Amino acid sequence: MPVAEYIIPGMLIRDHLLPVPLDWQKPEGQSIELFLREVVDPTKRHDDLPLLVFLQGGPGGKSPRPTKGSPSWLAEALKTHRVILPDQRGTGRSTRIEAATMAQFSDAEAAADYLGHFRADSIVDDFEHARKTLFAGKRWESLGQSYGGFLTLTYLSRYPEALAACYVAGGLASLKPDADEVYRRTYPRAAAKSRLYYKRYPDDVARVAAIADFIDGNEVRLPDGDRLTVKRLQTIGIDLGMAPGHENVHWLIDEAFSAPGRLSDHFLASVMSLTSYDGGPLFAALQESIYGHGAGATDWAAERVRAEHPEFDPSARPLLFTGEMMYPWMFEEIRSLRPFRAGVEALAARRSYSALYDLQRLAANQVPVSAVVYFDDLYVDAGLSLETAAAVGNLQHWVTNEYEHDGIRQSGDVFKRLVEMVKEAGGPLKA
């Protein structure tokens, strides 16, 4: 039975809470809660509709909180499906991990062990348990956004019998994960996005330089007490890979100074909000561990590869913005991330990770998969995505530069096309 049922405009909502093991290898041990939100068109509440589970981006991403007509893909999906919106473990209402959680660990390895239970394999095990427990074991379709595409590949590797069809938006991960290779491909794209931004707003070259010079020469404090550094300012470039990210950054820069020699309260509050990770610290804590697969440590790959790109030095001008790279200094300088520092350091040093992808099973895959690959994607390399597309059986892909990384949020047409691609290939598998 759901724990709550209510209506918001255009949607009947059922909330579900389900206990799951923290460690699926030790199901008798500590348990955590998994929260799922079931959404259906109220006029179709009694219909036997196909199930669509949403695999949220991240890592460490909670499911979207729906409103009428938003997100656009949900409005489209509700025409034909009953949609399941899980909060991935450690996020939202699923035993949320935050600073206070990690502050309880006095031992770095224990903290790393805990964080290690929040990777893709555990997330997929949670969802599979929910499918069997709450939805009578009915095959479901999946929609994976960004990191949700990584989860899709893990799901297909572990439980292909659970899936009727898979739709992937901007998230075909490399099947041979290598964090160093990912960032060697990412930094040039981040530089290109920065240059495109300055081409669009040429006056911002001088404006951003003035902000950086002021920060470098003064002790600037954010409203939460953290010191604002130039390298932290550079991280607002994470927004440049989504729409309307260029405009968001421009309008922030436009109001940076309220008077000569004084950064505005609005600017400082906005930078704090954009870079604090208060809303999702797991995104920062697990960012590099998503590339852990078998033997080999990630070892702060983004920091090491950055040294190969002096154009990203905080003293360089024009100042280039970074993307979703995570750096060790962030866990020292950002208030919400400090309690994660010891655990993340230990996780970065780990020499062995559980395997996330079964290459043989993926090559022989029979579940119909459609995927959109964004040609100019800041976060997920199109070249690596196309290599994966060629290695997974029964997968069709569509390459476009019409959208940024969050294309499914920009337009319901993206999800609609992914569904049509599967239909044209014979449709979802039957139960």
C-alpha cells in the first residue's frame, strides 16, 4: 500500500516507501529506505498502463518533483504510461546523505565503505527489488537521463529480464570506464564551451576578468562564510552544458558588481547556491567513482588531467570555466562537502571496484534500446557514446546538436522520438 495518495493538477500521485539493505551482499544487515513516487493521469488511474521507471541523472540525483506540464518529458509520458520516479538511494527521501551523515564517521575507510554502497549496482538492485515487490514483477520500460544511461547499462547487465524497452538521453557511458580518458576528452569541450560563451557575450571577457582579479586580490566571503576563490568561480561553468546555461551565467556576471570594488549580495548569494552542493553533496562525492570498474584507482583524475591544460589556470585570461569536474580542494573549501573529505579521499585511492557492466551480456542484448547522443555534450563524450552504441545489441541511436545535455527537459519531442524509434523496431518486449 502506498504511504500517501494525492492529486496535483493533471497527476495522481502515489508515494511508496520500501526498506532495502544498505549492502545487497549482506541483506540481513543494516537497512535503508527507498522512496518512489508513482504518477499517472487521473483519468487513467484504473487502466493497465505500461510502467516507465525514470533513471535520474547524477550521480546522487533525486527524481524530479513534478508540476503541471513539467518536466516536459513527463507530460508526454503520462499520455501512455504509468511513471515511476524513484529517489536514488542517498537522495531526496531515500535515506538522504548529507554533511551530518558523514560527520558521524571517524574512520576514513568506514566512510568510504558507506559511500561505496551508493554506486550503480546497488541502485539497480534497489529498483529491481521495488519492481518485484511493489509492481508484481511486471516488466517495465526505463528512461535514463545522463547518469541514468549509466544505470541503464548496469540494469541491462544484471537484470535484462526486467526491462521491456530502454530509452537513453545523453548517457551512453563507456563500457571500459577510464576516468583519465573521460577528462582528457572533457577539458577541450569545456574550453570550447567557454569560448562559445565569450563569443556570444564578448563584453563578459573583461567582466569575468575583473571579477576574478577582484577575488584574487581580496578576501571575499560567501553568505555561508566560505571564501570565494577564482577556481571556485570557474566551477559555475557546469551550467554551460545545459539550456539556458549561457544566459544564466551571463546574467549572473552582468550583476556581479553593485558598486566599484564591491561584489553584489545577489552575485555572492547566487554563486554560493550554484557551488555549495547543499542540495546534492553525493553528486560531488561520487562523481569520479562512477568510473570505477574493476581494478585501478580513479585517484583524483580531474585534478591530475587539469595539470595538462594550463589554459584552465585561475590566473589565465580569458578565464575559462570548468564543467562537472570535482577536485580535492572542494572538500576543504566548501562547507557542505568538508565532512565528506576523508571518505572521498579514501574512495579515490581504492584499487578495486565491483564491475558495473557485463560486456558479453550487453553485446547479446535483446531488449530494444533507443538513445540520443548529443554531439556537443559537455559532460558525456559523443565519441565514447558511439563506441558503446556499437557494442550493445539491439540499440538504435540518434545523434543531434539541436539540444544540450538536458534535451529531454527542453522538449517532450526528445522522449517522443525515442519511443517512436523503439516502436519502429517492433516495440517493447511483452511481459
